[in-house]
Amino acid sequence: MQKNQKKSQGFTLIELMITVAIIGILAAIAYPSYTESVRKAKRKDAVFALTDIANRLERYYTENNKYTGATITNLGLSSSITPDGLYTLSVPSLTATTFTVTATPVSTGPQAQDSKCGSLSITSTGSKTATGTLGNVSCWK
């Protein structure tokens, strides 16, 4: 054996497997947190759309002295789907003096798995509700 022969340098298989395991554990923790953050941001789009429709209904009431007769189109909206396409907007309850507006997640979209908030609703009295497990206050923040 020669004195000047260098030792081979590099990673052993054990070192590589430990690195892969650490990356896997970090990904398993980070991915669910990331998807929940995205879901929460998309929920804000529904909150904005509901608040916008409620404001438009109040304007309609001011002009007509009733809520009946208001539709999504005559409120100035072109579609009953939120701009991001993740929620369907509807007015399930509309009387002369009260309304309820609801945003329901589209069944094929990523918001359909939002069990924390589910569908969001706002009424003419300003009452804000959510059908999920998280609670009304947390979903509307």
C-alpha cells in the first residue's frame, strides 16, 4: 500500500438514509400546515364575497324598501360562484325585511375538505355562522 493513497470521500448509505428520513418527517409535518393555511386564505375569499353581497342587499333595500326581488344578477354580480371558483353563493332565505346569504364549498374543489368551517352564512342582522367544527368567530376572522 502506498503512503500517498487517499481515502475515498463521500456519503455512506446510512448517512443518506438518515437524511431522507429527516426530510420525510419534516415534510409530513409541514404539508398539512401548508394546506390548512391555503384553505384558510381561500375561506377569506368567501367571507369577502358574502360581505359584498350583504352590502349590495342593504343598498337594494335602501332603494326598494324591501329585499324581495333581489337576485345575484340585479345586485350587479355576474355569477353565483366566487371569483376563485371555490364557493357557490346563494340567497336561501329572502323576505321583505330579512335575508340570509350562504357560501357553500364547491364539491370538487379543495375547500370541500374544509371540515373546520364548511359553509359560511351571514344574515341581515349581521349574524355570521359556519357549519364546521371550528366555530363561527374563528371562521369569520
